Amino acid sequence: MTEHTQVGIVGAGPAGLLLSQVLHLQGVDSIVVERRSPEHVLSRVRAGALEPGMVRFLREAGVGDRLDREGHPHTGFEISFDGTRFRVDLEELTGGEYITIYGQTNITEDLMAARAALGGQLVYEVENTRIEDLDTERPAIRYRKDGSEHEIRCDFVAGCDGFHGVSRPTLPGDVLKSHDRKYPYHWIALLCESRPVDKELVYVHHPKGFVLCSMRSPTLSRYGIQCETGDSEDDWPEDRIWQTISDRLPPDLAETLDTGPCLDRNIVPMRSFVAEPMRFERLYLAGDSAHIVPPTGAKGLNLAGSDVYYLSRAFVEYYKGGRSDLLEAYGPTALDRVWKTEWFSGWMTQILHTDPTHGPFDRQAQIAELRLLSQSRARQTALAQSYVGLPY
Ligand code: RFL
Ligand code: PHB
């Protein structure tokens, strides 16, 4: 069966859903195809900290109501190292900006509900997705569903299918350039039924390894514990999780640490990755299909948001204003913000984790950098500006 639309979107994660929603509000048609079931997409916990730019964009997309009601504003966070702790006052250092804690699961749920309310076309549980005829005026997304072949003919394809999707590998080998950095440690990321250690996020540097203390609500805590690259979820039973967090926290926080059942645990490989170009013929990559950041700076979802912002503007200008310059500029515009954010996420990762390949010199230099950061308003201002996100 063949269907026709303006923009064919592969992937119904936050990038694909947000793109189809924003396009719809501007009168541009799309169809989204997704490999998994809606329940599976919603079961992925992942990100939680939203930049103010992302919050504004979600409101603009008509999915700001629950976010404004249930999201928690955070005007600062703490960094703990070498027996001391300091606060980075985001609001004061950036002239009033702050981040909002609101889970990716909620955003996805809100977007799914908004798409359904507006009659959005989403096809779940597709198999064998292929992107073809890119060198023609009407490329095709072909897939199998319920045992039969389907085809979507469109003007453009948006590849929003994450790191393991089919969009990026569709680019010819002599066009695609991949830039990759792997870190010699992973995280075990957890969502636990327990009181968060603090009102604000705490990033803990410790000789035995980093810990992120975050939260979703007053009774749900989110942790990221630095672990070894060979570890699996089975290596981390609950008693080991709580003992490790307690050992690495500063003593006053360890004393009041609340424990509870862990509802979700996931090994997260720490890597930085950028694919170039983000556009090839009529295929446009957005979100994790084009780039990955280590989770330390909380940027993965926010970067997917800025890609979708640039791409939706470009499609709308093309259809409404007959302009193709924004479509041509999409790759370089998005990549400029991606690379700056890659730099920040890599820096934040490297100052906070204990690198097993480091010798005594690098370890001392890392502590010196944290001391400089704790003492310098200029350095904290630079950190705060990147943490709340570059403007778009
Ligand atoms: P997603 O969310 O991966 O969605 C892509 C969607 O495409 C579907 N798909 C296909 N559909 C059709 N045909 C195919 N052939 C397909 N192949 C794949 C997938 O099923 C999926 O539904 O990418 P998107 O939309 O670009 O969104 C990006 C964010 O999800 C991502 O950047 C963040 O979640 C990254 N991330 C984190 N970011 C943060 O900012 N803070 C975090 O704490 C954080 N934790 C995480 C994370 C990513 C994780 N991964 C990738 C496993 C924790 C984990 C475990
Ligand atoms: C989260 O709450 O999931 C989170 C917060 C901050 C980070 C990474 C993840 O740096």
C-alpha cells in the first residue's frame, strides 16, 4: 500500500514526535513510522533535565501544560569533590535562567497524546524500514507491517530514529564522516523509589568513581554511578548500588541517604559521537541518529530539541514561504550547536569522572581544575551558560 505525505519521519522518540507535532501546527503533513510499540517507547527512562530553550519550544508545540504544572525548576546544582562542595548558581550566573526537571517519559507521553488528539498519523511496530529513492523528487520510506509491504512517498525524509536506526547508515560510505570518542568507564543509570539526597542535583567526583544524584519527584530519585566498561546490570544488585552511593557521597549526605527499590537500571556506555553531514539529498538527520553525548551534561534530549527546532523552521519556510535556504543551512546550523555542546559534555564528563587510565599527574591536575572552578566566578559563569544551553 502507498501513502503520500510531505515529510516522512522515521522514529517516534522525542525528536520524531516533536517534529511531527510542530509541523502539524504549521500546516505541514507528516507520517511517523516507529519500530517499537508505544508501551516500549514509554518504558525508556533516560533524560530528565531540560534547558529553558527546550521548555519554551515544548510550550510552543502545545505540550507545555503538564510540564508547567509538574516540572521542577532548579536554579542551581552542587559539585562535590575532595571532601568539599560548592553550588553553581545558574540563575544568578546567567541572569535568570534555570533548568527544569521533567522526565523524558513524560515528554514522550505528552507528545503522543497531543499527536493523537490532532489525528496525527503514527505507525508503530514497523519492520525492515528502508529509506529509498533519495535522489528523486519523491523519496520513499518502505517497511513491513503485519506481514505486508508498505510505502510512504514524501518530499523529504527526517531521520529521527536514534543511534541504532537506519537513517544514518543510508548515507553512502564516501559521504558519511563519523567522529567518535569512547570513555574508559560506563554508568549504571537508576530510577529508585527513595527520597532524593538533596533538593538540587549533586554531581559527585570521587576517587572510586563519579555519582550523579538527580530526581524525578520528592519520592523518586535518579542516580548515575560510574562503573566499569565490562559491567552488566546483573553486577549491580541493590545492596551494591546503595553501598557504592553511600561510600562516594560526602559524609553529611551519606548520613541521610534514603534507600528503596530500584525500578529501572540500565548500563549507559559513555561516548561522544557526531555524524556529518546531517543532510544528504532529501534526508535530514535529527537527534541521536546524528550525534551522541555522554549523559553527564544532560544534553542528549536538549540537542534533539534544537535540531528539531531548526529543521521544523526550515520545512515550514519551504512550504509556506517558498524558501529553501533554511533547508540548505540546516546541517551547518545544527552542527554548530552540536559541536559546542559536544565539547561541553565531554569537558563536564572528564572533569567529574575518575579515569582509570590516568596517572598521579592527571589526577592532581583534575582536582586542581575543580578547585579553580569552585573559586572562580568566571569559570562558573562559563559552565552555567553551557549548562542552561546555548540560545536558539
Ligand atoms: P530516541 O529516543 O533513541 O528515539 C529514536 C526512535 O527511533 C526508533 N527507531 C526506528 N523506527 C523505525 N524504524 C527503524 N529502523 C528504527 N530504528 C529506531 C526507536 O525505537 C526510537 O523510538 O532518539 P531521539 O528522538 O533523537 O531522542 C534522543 C534522546 O532520547 C536521547 O538523546 C537521550 O535520551 C539520551 N540520554 C540521556 N540524555 C540526557 O540528556 N540525560 C540523560 O540522563 C540521558 N540518559 C540517554 C540516557 C540515552 C540512553 N540510551 C540511548 C540507551 C540513558 C540511556 C539508557
Ligand atoms: C537525569 O535526571 O536524568 C539527569 C540529570 C542531569 C544529568 C543527567 C541526567 O546531568
